[in-house]
Amino acid sequence: MIDLVSSANASLVRITAEYENLTQELEQALRDKQDLMGLLERKNDELNRLAATDPLTGLANRRRFTEVINETLAAAEAQGQPMSMVMIDLDHFKNVNDTYGHQCGDDVLVEASRRIALGFRSDDFTGRLGGEEFAVILANTDAERAGIAAERCRALIAASPIRCKDGSVVEITGSFGGATWLPGHGVGSSDELIARADTEMYNSKETGRNRVTWERQLAAAK
């Protein structure tokens, strides 16, 4: 009888130990799974960020910029608030690449993008649409305030030459064009707003460069 009890106790101890080991293994497996899920989430976040970012300047790329301008315009319509956007094209940029090389051209783009970001508010949304062309979305901003910001940014870009990594010193300016959507002026279209700002930017190019041109009709209607 004693042997039977001892054997049962020994079996119980063994089963308990095995259960505790199995529980620990399961808990470790759950921790490993949580760690793996966290890693996957971080990797997905990083992939999404990279998919929305211009790799050279770190600004939003054209795809992300299009998403944000549509979201901002929808919010402006819902809230009855104005919104503005600015198109920026660096002047004579092809000459920079031809004269100093593409590496220096990249250095100029990086520094110009930094100055553009500094020239606007931290909550304005800046993107590189391609090449030497940039754009900025200014939510809840009328033409007057957006124009002031654009002029500040224009002056900042032109204020001092850009020194490239190879030692080259490059003078750079930008031509700016702006357009504003106002409540009561019909349903907004991001493509239309971009086209209007783009037209004004080309007007700046044609009238001497290194200047800000704002759409007159809506600027006067605020």
C-alpha cells in the first residue's frame, strides 16, 4: 500500500513538473509570438513609411502628397475652411546638373528641401513631386497668409548659396505659384487645385523667376 502511494506521489510530482514545464514553454511561445508580431508591425510601418517617402529628401513622395491633398480638401469642404497649396520649382536646375554634376545636384535638392520645410509651418505638408518640383499644402489657410509663407520660403531659398559635398558653391532660387480653395466656390478638386497652382508657378517662371505668383481671382475673393 505504501509503495502504491509512493508511486502515485512520484507520478503526481512528475506530472506536475511536466505541466509546469509545458506551461513555461507555452508562455515563452506566446512571448515569442508577441515579439514577432511587434517586429512585423514595425517592419510594416517602416515599409509604409518608405513607400510614402522620397528617398533623397525625406519629404513625402507624389503618391503620398496626392493622398494628403485629397484628405485636406475633403476636410476643408466639411469644415467650411479655406485651404491653399504652393507649387515650387527650382530655377535653372538643369544647369546645376550640367555644370556641377548630379551628385552636387542631389546635394542642392536636399538642402533646398530643408529650406522649404523651414520656410513653412511645421504642420504644413510638404512633398517632392519629382525632379526639382516641390509642393506644400496649407490647411485652414487663406491666400494672404499662404502668400506670406511662400514669400518667406522664397527668400530663405535665395538667401545664401548651397555648398555641395565636393566644395562647389551653387546659387539657387525658386519660382512659386499658389492657389486657394475657398468655401462657397464649388466642390473642390485636388487635380484642379494642383493645376491652378502649377499655372501660377509657370507664370513666375515667365515673368522673371525667383518670385511668388498667386492666383488673382480667388486671392481677391477671400
